[in-house]
Amino acid sequence: MPDEAKKPIPLGRLESVPVRDVMPHEAYDFTVWLAQPENLSLLGVAIGLTLEPTATEVGASRSSRRTWSAEPSTITPWS
């Protein structure tokens, strides 16, 4: 393809933001986000592990939420 036919790819800029600006409440924002398989996978890539969701607990109180994950080779849940 000739150079004059190439269109530049629009790129954005990564910006560091305080996590509480994006997810103000851990139980209602971060835990819910982390419980989604695609987001757990992103975390696994970042820390070098293959993670699979094994359970998400919702306790009696509104603030009691926990996501359990396991590396498939160990199948030992951790939070």
C-alpha cells in the first residue's frame, strides 16, 4: 500500500488516576468489577497467574462481599 494511502491510527493517552476517583467503594465498585471473568483475567495477566473465579460471596450485611479466585493448578481459594 502506498504511503499516501495510509491513515494514522488515533491513539489515546494513559493517565494515572486515584483509584477512589474511579471506584469509590471497594465492596460495591471494585469487588463487583473484579468478579467479572474478563477483569479477573486482566489481573491475572498483570501478576503473571492464570486466575479463574471460583465463587463470589455476598454476606448478610450490604458491605460484606468477597471474590474468591484460584490458580487452576492449585484450586486453593484466596482473597
